[in-house]
Amino acid sequence: MSFHLHCQRIDASRNMARYYTLAIEPTLFGETAVVRSWGRIGKCGGERTDVFGTEQEAVAHFLDLARRKRRKGYRPTKAAMPLVTRHDHSAGGARCRARDLFTFEAGATKLLPRWVQRS
């Protein structure tokens, strides 16, 4: 199961056009990784992967990073909405369902800040 969030911060008066992408993805060894990438829109940027032993630790880190970026002025992009998916590999194929921003299983939505919860 993987989750993605794509945000942008654009301020023409400061010549600022940045993106920030967060993802929670499983690793080959059964751990959970938070992958983040950032940079100027249209340019190659940086990337960092943090690996966690449990999904709960990864979710907490993901949400902490998302809150920090929100405070700095980053906002989810409308264009990214179809990319913000929950991958469902059941029923023989990869079927993705777009969500408002992202969702978590087993009541973990209570951990989400109000601005990312499904309406």
C-alpha cells in the first residue's frame, strides 16, 4: 500500500516556484519508507528516503513533514489530485482510486489534520 501527496509553493513576487512530494511506500524487506522529493518546479531537485520499522512510525513522520510544509505555505495541487492515490492490487490488477488527498486504513484517519481528512 502506498500514499502520495504533492504540494507547491508559488510566490511570483519572490520568484519562487517550488514543489514538495511525500510518499509512504513499502520496501523490499517489509519495512515502510517515507520518500520525499523537493525542488524548483521544472528542475531536478533533491530526494531523501527514511525507513521505519512500522507503518505507524512512517505515518507519524509523514504527517509531521506535511504539517511543517503546510505552515511554510505549501498547498496540495489540484493537478496532483489524480496522482494522490491508494493503490489496490486486489482483483488481479493494479487499480488506483483517487481520494480527496490521501487515506489510511484501520482508523488512522484520526491522525490526519483536518485539512487532509476526507469530506
